[in-house]
Amino acid sequence: MSYQNILFDVMGGIARLTLNRPDRLNSFNTAMHAEVRDALGKVAGSDVRVLVLTGAGRGFCAGQDLGDRAVAPGGAPLDLGESIEKNYKPLVLALRALPMPVIAAVNGVAAGAGANIALACDLVIAARSASFVQAFSKLGLVPDSGGTWFLPRLLGNARAIGLTLLGDKLPAEQAAQWGLIWRCVEDAELPAAVDGLAALLAAAPTRGLARTKQAIYEGWGRTLEQQLDVERDYQRELGRSADYAEGVAAFTQKRPPKFTGR
């Protein structure tokens, strides 16, 4: 697929996917959804060890492009639920299911679905000038792209309800203080901070990281006893990996490990 709405490249085990509609604050249209799906499919079936998702220009993503009014056969407006089912639901699930860490580098406003797509990533780093806005209430809609699921789990019900009913802008620094995102950095430091984290994760034991995030995300639906069983099974699996053998060898030899992701 030839990409017109995103930028995508892979180098040194790091994949970078940039939403590239800066004149529309990288809001999603049908074509961009298709391109992002294609790129994520390439990442999932490759030896990529970390994915960085960001936006071009002055924003991360403003959610759905309200000017892109897709129509169904016969000219009727496309049902919003159908759009969620076809585009946003598979996007969020694909990000969560990737067998490697996913970093969201939020370089500006993340609004509506754009905010919740960032939250679907494993680690969110934001520039100090960035903000997160649950803009759905201004349109008479419910938060989608996992917003009603992520927010109460990350912030608790009181803050989740306040952000979604009022649609207030949440500055990146406050988002970090509240635990909504991993880190807030100065604008000028964002590229270096993201590059450093991506390089660190690309050199880490990828299978172990993938199982760790899987255990945490899926653990919300298990009892403690069930989770202990999952931890046992993952340790048994990872204990046979090349990275575990390398980690032990490096520890005993007092040298930095050289993980391969296997």
C-alpha cells in the first residue's frame, strides 16, 4: 500500500508510525484508517521490537475528521456504530495486542478518539504543551475508542466522569500527575526522550516485555489465584527463552546483556 496519510519506517528494530494530516490536526478519515491498519499489520508480523506512534505538526490527533462524512450504499450517512466497529475498535485492539511495547509520543492536542488511541498504547510521553480532551460531550456522544474503559481504570470514577461529562482540557503535566500518562517532558526534550526510550526497549527482552503487558492488561479480569497461575505459566515459557539464558549469563559474568528478543 502506498501511504498518503501516514509516515511509516522501521530502523534498528524501532517502527515509527506518524499520523500525517497536519492540516487537519491528524484527524482520522477513512483512508488514514486503512493505512494505519496496513502498517500495524506489518509491525505485528515482523521482528520489530518497539513501535512509536506520533503525529505530524502541532497535534497528535484530533480524533475523527468531522468533514469526512462517509456514506453507506444509497447515499445515507454511515451509521456511527458501524464506523466504530469497522475502524476504531480494530485499531484499539490491534495496538493492545502487538507483541512489543508501543509508545505514544503526544506532541500536541490529543482530542476525542485521538486521546483514547494514545491511552491504548503502553507508554504515553507527552510534551508539556500537549493536552488531552474528551470532546465527545460537546457533540452529544459517548467517549469511544475505549475511553469509557481506560479512564475509570486509570483515574477512578470521579475524574473519569468529570473529564467526560465536562469535556475539559487536561494539560499533559496534570495528566502525568494523575497517572493518566507515563511522563510529561519539556517540548524541546520530547524527541530525545522518545528516542531514548525506544532504543532502550528495542534492546530489551521483547518476549518478556510482551508477556508482562499481556499479564497486566488481562489480569484486570482475573482473580488473584488465576493471575498467579498465569504468572507461573509465563515464567515456565520464558524460562526456556534465549533472552533468559542471556540475562542470567550476563548477570553472572557482570556484563551488559545482549538480548535478541527470542
